[in-house]
Amino acid sequence: MNNKENLKSIILWWLGTFIALILIIFNTIFYEMLKHSFYSRVENSLAIIANQTKDTIIPNSDKIITLPQKLDYPISPVMISVFGAKKMKIIARTVTFMDIPLYRYLKSNENFFIIKTKKYGKLSIFISRIISPMKGYIVVATPMYKVDIKLQDILIKMIVLNPILLLMLLLGANIIIDRVLKPIKEITLVANEISVGELDRIIPLPMQKDEIYDLVQAFNKMIFRLRDGIEMIERFNSDVSHELKTPLTVLKGELEIALRKDREIEYYKDTLRISLKEVDYLIEMVEEMLLFTKIENEIGKKEKIQIDELLLSVVSNLSSKAQQKDVVLKIVELEMIDLETNPVLLKTIFSNIIDNAIKYTPQGYVYIYLYKENQNIVFEVKDEGIGIDKTEIDKIMERFYRTEKSRNRNIKGFGLGLSIVKKALQIINGDIFFESDGKNGTKVKIILKK
């Protein structure tokens, strides 16, 4: 059973619910405003009739005056009654008038009332106080059935038309959603067809630069990163298998030969020395791999340090290695600089750059510089080594990448040094630049931003 939720159905459901809620709120407000408008018109009409009636009253103490039932009133039918202020007796009235108690309405501070009666149904009553030619009240009333019929007719139309409007809006939304989701469906189709061996496939970018354009672009970039990552893994497998295979083969061969027959003690010592050298090589490889993963733990750690002293310490530690290769470490420029940064990461950067210069320089000089430039700190290393081909400069910062010139047992390395430097520089806010013609050495320039 497929329980997968459909995005289109979810959007339509929530959109329909939202639109229905908006229509209910809008129509309720509209209906109440319309009702208020109708009632206000009735009130105004009754007030006009009351003023007209006031001008026609001629008091007569003997009998109740019958007011004429005019046909030019703004509303109809109209019932009018005039009460005296003293005894609240009817002084004048139309032929038809509601036979209901009005005393509590006459004493109220309000002028307009909507009441329900058994005989007349819903009535609207307007009370006007008069002073001349007598003191009293004019009460004008009219049944509300005509207004209620109009309101009921409008309400029925709203009830009928709103679902139709909602359906039309949802049909329009359905078409729009289909157009919006079309690129996403294409992404899904291509994504399902992409495999490890088909990472060259990309999704064509839409013409309109919108969120879908950004999504497709991000997806294509992800494919490129996956392709680069797989290439890097394949290169790593090749390098690691090659690097591990040689020392392990040497170890196995030396131990097998040593165990074939009894030999002189010196032979065993030589075998152990060779084995120890290969074990050291394996340990160095593992430590360099672990160092890359430990860099993440240094994020956010800072302290104020003397960079020049840290650099001198690194140069001192690498001096013996340089001497073994007949390489001279020469500090050309060294300014006293303090900086709040991560000393572990900065030491790692200095060590890897200088160590690389020593490693790839058969013999000669490695020149070291540390100085300030435009409020930034610059660390430079120039060597007289084998250089880097221009075609490889853009790749040497990748993890596990080794140039063709460095792929031999005479130059130890695992292709992690510069990738470690790159990651450390990202954390401490630095940039790195390379210059080389592929033959006569390499210049590495690192800029640390304050």
C-alpha cells in the first residue's frame, strides 16, 4: 500500500481551506455591513417621515387625530403614532399602527429599535421627541420583512456562488501548481536516472530566473560536487592502495625472508630497521589523515599570539629535515606581529607549507617571509624545487590530490597537506595563492585578514 503524500494534493488542500476561510470571513463581514447599511437606510427614512409628520400635527384634546396614510413615503407600509408627554396618551395616529406597549422605548435614550412581535413580525421603530406645537413623541414604525427578504436573497446567492468561486479558484490553482511543479518533476525524473556512472548529466536551466531556477542550479552544483567527490575518492583509493601496498609488501617480504632459515644477528637487525622504517611511514600516513578530521575541533578557539615566534619555532623544528635534503631554510623578512587567532591551525599552516617546500626541493634554498601589507598579514614561501604545472595549480588544494611529479616513493606524501591548509585557512579567515611556471620552483603566498 502506497502511503506517500502528494505535494499537489497537500497544497490544494491547504489552499482550499485557506480560501474557504477567507471567503467565510469576507462574506460574513460583507453581509453584516450590508445589513447595517439597509438598517441605516430604514432608520434615515423613518427619521424623515417623523420630521414630516411633526409639521402636520395640530393638537386636539377632544379626540384622536387620524393622520393621512401618504403614498410618497421613502418606505412602506408606515405606521405612525403621536404621544403626549404628560399621560403618554395617543394624540394622533395613522389608521394602522402596531398594538404593542411602547412605554419602555419612549423613556429610552435611544431613537431607533428593531423588535420582534407576534403580530407584525420584525419591526423597526424610530422615536422622535417633539417640543412644539406640543410636548410629546412621534413614533414611526415599519415592518422589516422587505429588508429581510432582500438580505435573505443576497445570503442565498452568496451561499450558492461561494462554492462555485472556491471551485474555480482551486481549478486555477491546480493549473498554476502543475506549471510550478513541472520543473520539480523533471528534476525528480533526472535524479532517478542519475547513477554513479552518469554524473555528467545535468538538468537544463529554466528560462525564468526564479526559485525553480535556483533549485535547478543548486541541484546541478550538487551533481558537480558529487562527481568531484567520487573522482577524489577514486584518486584516494588509488593513492592509498599504492602507498599502503609498497610498505606492506616490503614488510611482508623482509619478514618472510628472515623466517626462511636461521641467519646472522645483524641480518635480523637490518630486517627490523627496514620494517621499522616502513611502519613509521604507515603511522605518518594515518596521523596525517587523522589531522584532517581533527581540524573541526579547533573552530572558535582563539588566543593572542606572536606570529613571528610561532614561525621561528616551526622553522626550527623543520631544520633537521631540511639539512637531510641539503636544503637551506632562509628567513628573508620577519616582522614582529601579534594576532588573535588559533595557534594550532596557524602552526599547521606554517608547517605544511614549509614542509612541502622542503619535500619538493631536491636541494637549494627555501625563502621565508612574514610581513604586514595593507592591514593584512602576509606569509610567503619561495622554493627552488620541481615546480607545479599550471594545469595542476587549481587542483592541488583538493583532498588526496598529488601532482604527477610527486607520485613516486622518493617524495613522501599523501595529498592531504594542502587540503589541510585550505580547511584551516577557511576557519581562521585566510587566503592562499600559488605561482609557478612548472619548472623553476614555487611561490606560495598566504594572506591572513585581521
